[in-house]
Amino acid sequence: MVATALIQGLPLIVETLGGALSRINNPIAQAASKALEETSDALLAGHISPEAQAEANRHLERMAELQQREQETALVQVNESLRVEVASTDPYVRRMRPTFGYLVAITWTAQMLAVAYVIVFETQDASIVVDSVESLSTIWSVALSVLGLYVYTRSGEKKAERRSAGTPMVQKAVTPVPVRKPFND
């Protein structure tokens, strides 16, 4: 989506964002949608110069580049901490990954059970609870991303351990076929 938006630029972003805001039943969102619709009309009518559009597109590209660098930096930091953890001789540091995984799983399960309970038995409060869970999406994305990296890294470690031990990754169970000699009469 971001790549498409950067290629097609400002008109696509204005149209997409305006359409999304028009579906929100809120006076501020409706006003923003109307303003974006007027901006889209101005873009189509040529009231906004191509230079101004190009400058907005350059800004969008720069913002996307900065965001990508930020994500790369975060991944580098997570990978560095994983390397330190793997190299550690402290048993707790080596157990931290499974502990974190179990805690995330237990917390996620407890939260989902609580949400299900409210939706089924406390229906009048369901919208508040669902909005609250939505507010937690950032923290859950971080926790689940870290957990995903842990699992991915551990899988790589297990493969490396098997290779170094000489254990084949895939066991082949092939029955040899007997070779028949042709009849020589």
C-alpha cells in the first residue's frame, strides 16, 4: 500500500484518506473528508501546481525512508541483544526467551478470554472494551514481533546445532531397488 501510494503520489493518498474518513461517523472526520475531497477536486482541476505535487511526493518519500531506517535500527538492536543472549553463560539469560514466550501467551489468552466474556455477558460495555483492546495494538505488535524474532532465531539455532552435530535435517527412508541382470541365453 505504501509503495503504491508513493508511486501514484499525493492524489491517491488524498482520495484514499478522504474515502476512509467519510465512513467514520464523527463530525471532525466528516469535515476532514470534505476538505480532502475539495483538495482532490483541486488536484484534478489543476489548481495545485505539478511542482507543489512533486514537492509533496518528495516529502512522502523522505518520510517513508525515515520510517524504514527507524525500523531497520530497531531490528539491528533486537538482533544484537539476541546475540548477547545466545553467547551468555548465565542460565537465566538462556531461559529468558521461553519465559517471555510463555508470559506473552498467558497474557494474550487472559486478555482474549476477558474480551470474550465482556462481549458475551456484559454486552453493554463491549464497545468500550474493544476500543481499549484496539489501543493496546502497538504494545502487542512490539511484544509479538519480539516473540516472533525469538522463535525465528531459536529455529535457526536448532538447525545450526543439528548441522554441527552431523544430524541430517531430513531423514531419507529409501529402500534400495534390487538390480536385475538381463538374461543371457
